[in-house]
Amino acid sequence: HYYKNSGNSHWLLDRLPRPSDDHMKEANQIHQGKVSQGKIVRKVPTRHGAWNWNYTGPKGNRDFAFSFNRHNYFISLLLAWQKTGNEQYARTFDRLIRDWIIHTVYPGEEHEYVYTWRVLEAGLRMRAWLPTFYGFQHSEAFTPAGRLLMLSSFVQHGRYIKMHHWSKHNHAL
């Protein structure tokens, strides 16, 4: 109730771009379980309905996996929902956010080189998560479980970034 009605999110949501045809195309691809690498669109491999979050794309590219785990495409789902009011986009977001949080292992103090938890990806993921968390507050398809999992994962992300912050390179930013 607080996050839905606080009115504190306008600074995040006002910065979002206007929905474009590219956002709609990407949102529809994600809804269908597909991601793109350049111009190539591929179905994300699943197991028991869960996405393979370590997917390296059709060419086995680790940079694809890192980009995939930044979740920039969540913004397209939000913009598509805002433009159309179609709850399928919010349902897809809710399913994917719960899937990612449940099926990726938070490394805690470990600093292993994994596609899902790398400091750069954790920080960049928040650029997509914060506006989508607030942006989907008025959607019935954004479940209480999805909301609570995101809130708890915000804390994990903050701890992880703080724990593994470097004073040099792009981490210093």
C-alpha cells in the first residue's frame, strides 16, 4: 500500500522514455519468451518453466549473458503496459522477476564470476528494477509475492554492491 500510494516515485518514472515501436516489439518478444542478440531473436531455454538465466545466447557469448541479466527489457514491458493497459505485460514482468530471484543464487560474500551476479550487472539491474517496481504498482498482475521478493532483493543487491565495491575502474562510478 505504501509504495503504491506514496507518490515518491515520480522522479524515477518521469525519466522513462515514451513507448516506441521498438519497446512494443521487445515487450512482445519477451512475453513470448524470446530475447534478441543484435538482429537475431532466440527463445530462452527453460527448465520446468523457469528461464535459464545463465543463457549465453546462440553463439555462447558471455557478454550476451551479462547483458541478459541486466534486465533492461523490463523497461519495455512497463512501457508496453503503460501504453496499452494490457496486463499480459505486467504478468510477464511479475513471472520473470520472481523467476530470476528464486532461481539465481545470491552469492553473499563470495565474489564468483557468474553471469547472474557480477557487481556491474547488479548495479545496472537496479536501473531497470527501480522504475519497474514503482511503475507496476497499479497493476493487479504484479503479485504480492513479486513485490516482496523485489523488496528483499533490493537489500541483497545493495549489500552485494557495497561488499564488492572497487575504488578503481568503472566500479568507482
